[in-house]
Amino acid sequence: MEKVSEIEIEAALASLARLIERYGDQYWPLFERLETELYSRNMKAARLNRYGAGASLLKHEKTDSRSLKVHRL
């Protein structure tokens, strides 16, 4: 199963905010769950960055002066 991206979570939160505004609080638990997930991911990235791991866990290897080769760890 493919992981949902942070961008997709943010888009869902925006949609849910509009739904809550229009139809009421029945969507609030889902909004809170997605907001918590996004916060958790951001905190994980910040903590990894603090110790030099990088948020995306990507290793960049310079191949020449004009290009950058990217490898997933």
C-alpha cells in the first residue's frame, strides 16, 4: 500500500474544514486525526533533521557540476 503524502493530507484537511463549516462537526474527528498525523510526521522530520538524518531520508550524490543524482536510503 502506498503512503499518503503530506500534501494529500493538507488537501484533505482543507476539504474537511470546508465540510465542517458547511455541514457541522460530524467530520471533526476525522479532521483531528489527519491533523495529528500531519503534526506527527512534521515532528519526526524535525527530529531527524536535528541529528542530521534529513526529513526525506534522501542521500544526494553529486555526479558532475550540472546534475544531482538522488538515491533513496
